[in-house]
Amino acid sequence: MDLDRTLGRPILRSYLREQTSDLHQRLDAQVGSFASVAQYRAFVGQSLTFRRMAEPVCAGFAPWNALSLIDDMASDLADLDGALPLSSPSPVVLRDPAARLGALYVLEGSSLGARLLFRRAEALGFTERFGARHLARQSGDRERWRAFVELLDASTFAPSAVAAGAVLLFEAALEIYGEALIG
Ligand code: HEM
């Protein structure tokens, strides 16, 4: 694990990645490889359900605002002729600012994987203007992730309290993405 050389403590980003890597792997396996339009459509619907739940609970963490992808996801779903999801899972309960920072790590970090997912969606014929606008937008701003990692690594919260929020949100995502694929 990387260490902050001045303080001898683990770099928070590396710690969070390590603490959530099993959950992330399970999520990858659930989401699948977009082998068909139906699979991609199901992914977009599940992502919309997830972000509708997660974005509001992560809001209000000054000095960071999570990127909102809800409108772009709804437009993508309409392009894909998908019905808007009806399910609204209970919001995760983030007990303190440390947990909220950990949850934000999950939302912001998902932009890294979005680059790969955008290429997979392109292979199905979707673009930044049709069907895959949320993935294009999410992966379009590399500076944003760099800035977020700086915020993370400057934090003085107990790493375990931040990781608790990240784990909670990953577990909620696993439940949502694990729901039966919609036609
Ligand atoms: C099939 C679906 C997914 C794939 C293939 C995938 C793939 C990836 C890849 C390749 C990275 C590392 C990129 C890099 O280091 O440049 C990454 C990072 C990350 N992804 Fe995913 N991802 C997927 C879905 C998700 C979802 C749905 C979430 C959250 C709900 C998520 C959360 C994260 C987080 C937090 C990181 C940052 C890890 C770090 O600190 O480096 N991913 N993903």
C-alpha cells in the first residue's frame, strides 16, 4: 500500500481501493460486458436507479459536488426505448462527513471505469449524443478525478470511517445491479 511519507499513514485513495476491491469485482461481474443492447439497456436503467438514490445522499459535502448524471441517464434510457425504472431503493444512511466522503469516492471513482464502458457501448453503436451520453460525460473530465483524489488525500478523517461509507454504497450498488435484467 502507498504510504504518505511525511505522516507514515496509508494514502486514503489506495486504502479505499483495497477495502472495496472485492465489492468492485463482484459489481463488474454483475454488470457484464454489454454483449447485447438488452444488457446495456438494463445497465442504464439500474444505473439510473442507483444514482437517483445515491446522488442526494452524497450532496452537501462542501467543498465537493458530485456530478449529476441522472438527466443524461434518463435521456440515454429513452434513446434505448427503455422504460423508466419504478423501483426506488431505500437511501443508504451515511452517519457522518467521513462516510459521505467515502460514498463520494464510489460515485466519482466510477468515472474511471466509465471510459471502458463507453468503448463497449460504442461497439453496440451508441455515442455521446445517442444512448451513451452519460458515459461520455462521466469519462470526459480527467481533471475532476485528479482534484477529487487530492481532496481525499488531504482529508484527516479516520480511514476506516471513510471506508465504511464507501462499502455501504458499493453494497447498495450490488443490490441494485443484481436485480433481474429488464428485457
Ligand atoms: C462493468 C462495470 C464496471 C467496470 C468494467 C469497471 C471498471 C473499472 C476500472 C477499469 C477502473 C480502474 C480505472 C483506472 O484505474 O484507470 C475502475 C475504477 C473504479 N470503479 Fe469501476 N467499473 C465498473 C462499474 C463500476 C460501478 C457501477 C461503480 C460504482 C457504483 C464503480 C466504482 C469504481 C470506483 C470507486 C473506482 C476507483 C478505484 C480506484 O481508486 O482506483 N465501478 N472501474
